[in-house]
Amino acid sequence: MSYVRIFFLIAINALRAYQSNLYEKFEKILPEFKYLAKYYIYFYAASNILLLGIILLLDPSQNVHIHRILNDYKWEILIAKYLMELFVIINLLRFEVPKGFKKVYGLIPSIFYVITANFKNVYTWILIQFIYYTFLDKQLFLILFILSCIIIYLSLFAKISEFQYILNILKMARLMFVILLSYQIIQEVSQKAGFSFASASNKIEVLLFLWVAFLLILLISNYFLLRYIKATTRIFQEKQLIHYFKLFFIPFIFLTLIQITSSLFVFISNIEESLIIISYLISSLFVKIKFIDFLTMETYGYYLFYLKSLDKKIQSEFMMNINLNNFFLLLPVLLFHLCYLILNQQYIYAFLLMLVYILDIKADELIILITRKILKKSELPNLFIHTKKGLSNVLLIAFVPSAIISILVNSSSIKSSSLATTMLLLVSVILFCVSILAHYWRKSFFDELHK
Amino acid sequence: MLEIKNLTYSIGEKKILDHISFSIPENEVTAIVGPNGVGKTTTVQILSNIIKTENASVKSLNRNKKIVYLDIEYLVFDELTAQEFLELHSRIHNKNKEELEELLNEFEVLNIKEFLPNKLKGLSLGQKQKLIILMGFMSNADILIFDEPFNGLDYKSEMNFKELLRKNKFNFTIIITTHNFHDIERYTKQCIVMEDSKTIKQITNVNTQSYKKNIFHYLDLEQEQYR
């Protein structure tokens, strides 16, 4: 049996499926560039191979900071490896093949199929091995690599129906690893003499804390979002959580960049808080666009006609659900930014950010109410509704951070804390006004529905 | 004869199969018939070990024979053409090009060659069914199990497939589940009629007239309606 040709044919199938999905996405989002889809795969493959090459060429002993982290946080790094591998293994175990598939196609072709159908997960696993090969002691890596290979082999073998309990145990293990990792980092960092979050020399520790906060918020939202996001014309499903968590990397990247650049440039350091607010507003904009089905009353489309015949209490309940969805879906993004501000001891700005969070949702509601339109469900992903939903973010980016930056640039003497207090008052007044306006618009909307 | 004894299967409280026993003639075609929900698919899935059981006779059967259950849900390689898919399957089962060509010629009556350049995702139900049939005959199995193989087949293909079953040129032991009784007496050697979870009747095709009559009798059907 020629396994090379078998693997080639199975890989061709996966490649075509990926290209076809990509083409559909391009056609939906960027129809003018849909023909680029077939070239994207080459770019994707080349960049990933290049990344693996760069990782192999890195020499961690040349960099003092990396060398220090590798020595100081050995246990944390090992725990992080298993945590990442666990995510890959859980995804592989979740992938279902039809019962009896292995018997029809044989063991090796079945494994080829699972690997190619999950090539992103398998690539992540390879990437983890490459990173740890470069950064870890080679003997230690070899032992861990053999262990990882055994685990990945078992996860390729296992079928979800037969190994449901293993999946549950692995989910528990994931929770344990996150807690263990968080505990290790907090303990290591707090034991360091003279540690203070605000001091410039501890940027690496702050980044580590951010990573811990990221993991913990991710884990908490994994449980509460599924439970508390209300259904609109759609139900919030577990697979949507994965898309949600991918969005989570946007604020993480933003905040890491802010943290690094603010320690390098004084100018960036001066406007750090404004950048945090911008980061929050941009990140929340991405969440809104991706989960628009759960965040606007226009989600109901024609269903609003039915609302008209319903009891007023039920009507209010529908609107309340949409409002709660807004608060819940944006909450993890807010918490992440709040953690950053609290770590940097910027409490007034933290409070300001909370107000911006509420103001953003209220302003959104007001804009949607003012420009309400009953849509067909199929019209929902069009540009108009997405623009409306993002308008509050754009307005707030134009107002709050710009105001702080312009005041700081124009008068260098003004104190950061008094500026934050002024902004706090200003945003509170705007929030009050927007809430009143939204309240009366909502009232008129329901009255109109009752006619 | 392949003997299955005392087969029992439950889902929760509900007994799907309750101590049923039957035998299957080797190198012949056996049909399993019965009303919807009586447990036909469950029975064949147990026989092929897709549904696990502790039954000793099933375990022994699976130890001694290679049983392949064929269903269109196994056509997961949507983006391959039928030609590529058959190449994949022939390589898995160590068949060379000539053997594949020979088999395709043998199954020419099903018009498989005409959709060979098409991708699997673009095939109709009937065309997928034909591929599954061919897939079965390409395998190195001892026993082939087809679940409702006539679904989606056009009249001509159905007749031609029944003729292929009748000839059974490759001497497989074939088990099919079906609701299609047309010409059943021509291509099956035995029929297992499942009346409910515990009552089954095993009818052997000795006399074609009485064979079909008995099947209809046990299924409580008017023969004229199903001619």
C-alpha cells in the first residue's frame, strides 16, 4: 500500500476544502478580491514555514531577558506547554468521524484524515514543539516530546463517543493547569523583593500578570457566556465561543504593545491611558461586528412584527435580553483592560473605562432606536447595520481619548489625576444625558408598537 | 452458515433487540426487512461492530470475518473527484489500476464512469449510492453490509444492481436492509423478517413463489400493492 499517494490524496481533499471555505469568506466579505483566495493558501503556508524556520534559528542564550525568564519561570513554562497542548488535544478529540470509519478506510488513512481535517490544530502542536525545542534544555525537551507524541497519538485514535469521560477529565485538567499556572506566576512574582507593578523595571512581570488575567478571564467567560447570553433568533453555541476567544487576542496584542512601547517612549507613556481606552473601544467594536446577531434588536428582523402583538412586559423582556447580551459579551474585554489599569495603579482611569463601557452600550442602543428599521434576516449582515452598531465606538474614540490626548499635548503642566477626574465628570454627564434620551426613545418605540 | 445467537440491545430502558437469533448463509445475499424503527439498522451495525456488544456470537463473527458496513456518510472526501476517491480506495485495498478498471467495467451497468470527473460534493444521492456500492466490492471484506442500498437509485440502476447481486460474481456474503420488495426473490437467498424487537422470521428462498408470499405474509402486506 502506497501511503504517500494515500496521504497526498487526503491532503488534496483538505486543501481544496480550505480553499473553498476561504473563497466563500472572501466572496462574502471582499467580493472584489475573491480570486485572491487561491493565492492566500500559498502565502499562509509560506509564512508558517518561515515562522518555524525563524523559531529554529533563534538563540535564546543571546538575549538576557529571555534567558532570565527561562531560568526564573521554568515550571510556569512547562505548565504553559501542557495547557497549550491540552487545547489542541481537546479540539482533536472533539472532532467526530462517522462510526465505523476506521474499519472502512483502515487505521493509517483514518489518522491521515483526522490530521489533515484538523491541520490548524496539528500545526499549532508542531509550533509548540518547535518553540520548546528552541527554548528548552534539549534532554528535557526530548522527554516531554515523547510524552506529547504519545498523548497526541492517543487523541488521534480516540473517538468522542467512546471517550467522553476522557474529554471531561481533560477539561478539568485544563482548569487545573490554568489555576496552577496563575498561582505559580503570582507566587514567583510576589516573592521578588521590592516588586511594584508601577515600576518600569517590572514590565515583564506585568506582562506575565496580564497573561494570567487573560487566561483566567478566558476560563471564566468560557463558563458564564454560554449560560448567560440570551438567545435571539439564534442560540449562542459552544463553537461560537472559539470565535469569541480568537477575538480576545486583539486586546491582548494591543495591551502588550502599549506596555512595551510605553516603557520605551515617554510620549507613549504620557498617553498610555488614552490608548487603553482606544484599545478597549476597538476590541469591543470587533466583538460587536462578529456577534451582531446577539447585540441588536434588529436581529429579530420580521420578528418585531410579532412583538407588536405581544404583551408589553414580554416586549420589554426581549429588549432587556439584547441589552444584557451587550453587557455580557463586552464584559470580558472590559475586565481585561481593567486588569491592565489596576496593575498600573490607574484607578480613576479604571473607573472612567467602566463609564465608557456603559456609555458605549447606551449610545449604541440610542443610535439603533433612532435609526430603527425592520430588516429581513438575510439583510442582517449588510454593511448598514454593522456601521450603525459600530458608530458609538467611533464617536467615543473621537471624543474621550482624543480629548485626553489634546489636553495633555496642549498643557504639559496638567496633572494626570485631575485630568482623569475632569473626564470622569464629563463622561458621567454624557452618560446621564444619553440614558435619558435612550429611555424616552425606548418608551416611544414601545408605544408605537402598541398602536 | 454464520450463526447469531441471543442478540440483545437496549437504549436506556427501551429494548431494541430482545434475544433474537438468526443465521446468515455464506457467499449469498440476505435481506433484512421490517417496518421502520424495528431495529434493522441497529442489527447490521451490531453485526459490523459499529455498535459494541458483549454477545459472544457477534464477537466470534468479527474475529473470524472482516465485515464492512457501507453507508453514504463515509463519503467525507467531498473535494475529491469520484475518480480520485476510487483511486484512494483502491490504494487502501491494494488494488492496482488494472483491477480498478476491471471492476469499473464490471459495474459499467451502473454508469459510474459518467460521473468520475465530478467532485463528491456535487454528486446526487443515487450517484453517491453507486460509489458506496463499488467501494464495498473493492474492499477485501468477507461480509458486505449495505443499509438501504436502493435509496436514490434510478429504476434502471436499481434493476442492474439487483442483477449484480443475483450473480454475486465475487462471492461476498452480502447483507442488505431494504423496504424494496421488487424482485426480492430473484437476488436474495434468504430473508430475515423483523416483526418487532423479539419476533423475527427467517425465510429461505427455495421456491420463489412461496418465498415472496411468506415475506408479505409475515409483514402483513398485500402482495399486489408491491408488485
